[in-house]
Amino acid sequence: MITKNKKTDSLKTPPLYRKAEERGAGGESKENIKMTITKNSLKTYLNTNYSNPNERNHSLENWLIRVICQRTGYSAQGQLNDIVTHGCISGCVGELIYYGDCIEFYIKYEKQIWELIYNFMQNTGQMGQFIDSFRLQIEDETSLKVNLSWFAIEQISFQLISNIEEA
């Protein structure tokens, strides 16, 4: 079981805007200010939410944040938004394009993937919504594992956006 300090397990549409609690320099209200997620804010989130370095280093979040931070020329916010909006099927996570890479990822993170699935179904109460979230038809064990890997990355991306923007 992953032990971390989650602020929310919300699985609704990620909030792209939040209301600011402070006022601007001229006293005007800053409503609906878009929060920017940076590579540093992702690293801070990871270090804050995992007290055990071993769990942190072997977490899905760490894998995704490492991938995002290694990519140059792209913002962290943009990468996360692409994953949530277009899904892994679009190729926006280059490390999970090929089936062989997805299977290797699935084997490494299988327990955490199934924990995400369990939490998703507990929060939505709908198995159908989970199955409908798949972007490829399930034809065999390989396509199932590919879809589950993509689902995990899409959910982690959504949770990162939600949790960091609410912080």
C-alpha cells in the first residue's frame, strides 16, 4: 500500500483555474488565475508527499515526474495537460508508445496500477466508466496491460494537476 499525504483523490475534471486568496498590487481581485505547474513544483510535491525515500523512488509519480523533468523545451504544465487531454495513445509520453515498453512498465508498477484502479472505482462507483476510459479495444492480455499502463499515467497526471493547483 502506498502511504502518502494525499490532499485529494478527486477524479473529476482537473481545475485549470482557481481563485486567488490574495489581491493584486492595485487592490484588484485576482479571480481565475491560471496556476503554473513547474518542474520544481513537481519535485517539491514528490518530496512533500513521500516521507520514505524508497517508496518515493519506486512510485508511479516519481516515474512520471522524472520523465517530465528530463524533457527539455516543454513545460511541465503543458506535458501534464497533454496527457490528461489527449491521453497516452497520442504518443505524448514517448516512453510508453511501444507495447513492449508498456508491458515492462506494467510489470514494474502492477501493484500501484491496480491500487489506482481500485481507488478510481471506489470514487466513481462505476466499472463501466473505467472500461470506457480505455482508448484501445481490449483484444488480448497485451492490449489490456497497455491500456492499464496508459490509464495509470493519465490518472497520475490528473492527480498531479489537481493536487498542485489546490496547494
